[in-house]
Amino acid sequence: MTPSPPVLVHLCSKDEWRAALADGEHRPVSLTANGFVHLSTPEQVHLPANRLYAGRTDLVLLRIDSARLSSPIRWEAGVPTDPAEMVFPHLYGPLPTAAVIRVTSYLPGADGRFAPLSG
């Protein structure tokens, strides 16, 4: 039996997601600036969420079926404050909305910080 491809996640604002639905793909600023879309595993998404979006209440969590992506994914180091052995998935192309299998709000706790997800 072949293992199923991992579910990956991406964070964006509700407005960015609405625009992506209209365009059929999500092209965040990082795609132009860095050449890739930042993705995470569900277990590590709280790290970039707290680093970049602490306190924001307009975020959605996009769950992505990686088998539906046509652009390459490379697993690469994050920032120096992340655990040394931790790597993050980077999508080297736009994120097609057809690859998104579930969209949920992603809200911080009362302290403005995001908690880890499980799977």
C-alpha cells in the first residue's frame, strides 16, 4: 500500500483567499519576493503564525492535498529561531485553489498567540 501524500497548510487572510478563489490560484507576495509559497505541516504552522501574524484574527488555514500540486515542493530550513533540524515545505509556483481541500479560520488565543495543531 502506497502512503498517502501529506496534507500541508498555508496561512493567508480571508481577503487574500477570496481573491485567490476568483483567480483560481494564490500568489502571495513571497512568490514574487522569494520565488516560493511558504507552507507548513499542521504540527509546525504555529511557529510562522506567531512570528508573522500574532494577534491577527482575519486568517484562514488552507489545508492542501500535496498530490494536487503541480509545482515542486522543496523542504528547506526556516529561520534561525526554529529548531535546527526543522525544515518547512516551500512550493515553487502558485498555489492552485483546486489543491485546497479544507479552509478554516485560524484564531489566536486570548494572549494573541497561536497554538499548535494536531494533524
